[in-house]
Amino acid sequence: MKSFRFWLGIVVAGVVLLFTLQNIATVEVNLLIWSLSMPCAVLIFVLFGTGILVGLLLARVPLRQHDEFH
């Protein structure tokens, strides 16, 4: 099963890389009062990396187990 997850991760990363290389136009990102211009590829990589980080952090958080009262 780990081999499947590994190869699935490789395929997803490859698709993201291909998508990123095809989107090199400059985009403007606005958040409240801040504005930032950057290549779309950079934005995609930043968002993809953020998603990976959040996924890894959430995978390490143990699920809360409820105590059962009889």
C-alpha cells in the first residue's frame, strides 16, 4: 500500500509540475489591504506546498477518542 501512495504522490506532483509550467503569466493576488504580483507558477507551487504542509500536520494529529460511560 505504501508503494501505491508513493507512486500516486509522484503522479500528482508531476501533474502539478506540468500544470505549473503551462501557467507562467503574471497574476495579482489581493488579500484585504495587501496586493502582490507574481507568476502564476509561483502561486501554484506556494499553494500546493501549503496544502502538503497542512495535510502532513493534520495526519499527525491524533483523532480524539471518546470515553464510553456504561
